[in-house]
Amino acid sequence: MSFIEKQRHGKHSYFYLVKNIRITPTKLKKLRVWLGREVPKQDELQRYFIELEKRAMERYSTKWLPKELVEKVDDLSASITIFHKTPTNILPKDFLVRYTYNTNAIEGNRLTLRQTALVFSDRIAPEGTRADDVIEALNAVDAWNFIKSYKNRLNKKYVCKIQYEITKNTSCKIQGNYRDSEVRISGSEHIPPKPPDVPKLLEELFAEFYSEKKTLHPIELAALLHNRFVGIHPFTDGNGRTARLLMNWILIRNRFPPVIIEVSNKEKYYNAIESADKGDQGPFAIFLADQLLSQYTLPLSS
């Protein structure tokens, strides 16, 4: 949280806008923006707040995002922090309906957007729909509410709980634990690891996450975790939906709004994942940043 600090130098008092940022689990760094001998008026003060928020983001390094894209997403995050306090405050009322429809449709759920909205509002299955499709829609709400409020560590218990919330009461073979059989990803050349290798690979991923989160830009961190997780494919079902929730969990915790990967962008989404499978994380990081900007900024009028 930012605050105004007053300091006395000689015969005069000066004002600073100050923010403490955590650079290690036990160490804080104080950032200051000089305001002058008087506190500026509200409109001008907002400009200083945005400047301070952007400076707080500068401690992150980037590996894959171009500089101009980083500046745009950081502007978005700073503006949200100043004017809306938390990213979830800016979400439209139908966000969860649209998020659920799209994230489930990517995986083959047959509910339409309107049917998804009816499931949410009436808590009943629209005529002619499959039971699993309806249950998956209801499960998505529970999974979203779980990750939105989760503030503890990324670990096996957490990711398994997400997958359980997504798949509970469905025909999924294993709910809340890693798979015990080999799987293939439809339409992909990538072959996920064998079941005995999954626990070790996930632990290595968790360790990589905590190493990279100290310096890696949050957009790239979210993209990296998503891609590594999907590549391991630790569950019999729910891998993509779990990965997208983890991705949004990172965004929210780093003052970015959550992203909806729309089913209309499914091919671009899969192509970016394929690039990551081959060792290039850049396309997915750029794809994620572009989705953020397209969903939360207005185009310039011509």
C-alpha cells in the first residue's frame, strides 16, 4: 500500500509518495516519489501513484516479452491498483459465466454461453444437456472461488485440490490426485511423461516457480507455470482448466486482472503451447499479454 510521508529538511517540509515492496521473504525496499513542499491535488496525485506503481514493477526482469508490451501491461496493472485497489474489482458481472463457458468449451464441454448462464442462475440442467457438462459448469464456480482466495504456497496439495474441484461428481477416473496411466494430448505431438515421473517433475516445477518468481515478470511467470504444467499433464482430466486457473491465480496475486482464453482463440492458444513444448516460451507470454490488453483496455478511436 502507498502512503504519503513528510520529511523535514532544514527550514522546510517536503512530501514523498512512498511504497514498501518485498524483495525477499524477509526484506523490504522503500520506493519514494518526490511530491514537493505541498501535497498535490487529487488529479495530479493520481499520476504520481501510477508512476510509483510502475517503478515497483521495474524489479522484474523479462525474458520473452518485448519492452513496449511490458510497458503497456504494467500501465494496466498500475492503473487498476490506483483506481480499483484489487484486480477483481474491475470484473464485469458476467465474468464468471464467460470464463466458465470458454474454459470448459476449450475442453469439449457442449454447453452454450446462454446455457451456462442458465445453469448459474437456475441451478438446473437445461433441456437436452449432458449431466457432466452441467456439473463441470457448477464445479468451475467452486474452483474459481477456491483459487481466488488462496494465499498459501504452490504445492501438490493445492494443484490437486483445484483438479478435484473441477472434476468432482463427474466421470473423471481420478479426482484430486495424479494420474496412474499414460495420456496423450489430442491434436498435439507432445508426449507427456510417464506416471511414475509426474510427482518428481511437479516438485521440480514448484521449485522452479519459487526461484523464478523473485525476478521474472508476472506475465511471464504465469505463462511459464501454465506451459510447464500442461506439458507434464499430471491428471487424467482437468489439466487445461487447472493450468488456466493457476495462471490466473498468479496474475491476480501480482495485481493483474484474470484472463479469459476464449474458445474462438483456441487454435492460437494451442499453437502457443506447442511452441512452449518445443522450448520457446515467447509466443505464449506474448499471447497472454495481448489477451490482457484486449480484454481490459479500450481501443483508440480513429
